[in-house]
Amino acid sequence: MTELELLRAVVPLLVVVCAVLVARSKDLITAVIMLAALSLLLSLEFYLLSAPDVAIAEAGIGAAITTAIFVFAIRATKRT
């Protein structure tokens, strides 16, 4: 099994694990950070599927901008 085949097998599993961790997280900041990691894993998967334009868009919008918006929104609310 080559490294590329291994990546193609492991990345989808990591995406599912990350999604479950996001859904089960009780702390919002932790969930947002895991969501950013999930988005980066998705962008890696898109790159492996020979869609670099979609990978760049997912990394830029999904991981960076969306994470920043969520963090600013969480900081604007009171945490208990």
C-alpha cells in the first residue's frame, strides 16, 4: 500500500472522527477548533481527489473565515 492509498483511506476516517467529536463537544471553542480541523481535512481530501480549486476554497473559507466568525461570536457572548 503506497502513501497515497494510505492517505485516501485514513483521511475520510479522520473526517468522521472529527465530526463526531464536534457533535459531542460541550465547550464551544473546542468544537470550533475541531470544526476547523475537519475543514482542513476536507480540503486535503478534495486535493487528493484532484480538485485543488475546491481544496483552496474549503481551506480559505471553511477553515479560516468561518472559524474566525465563530470565535468572534463566541467571544461576544457570556460563557458559563
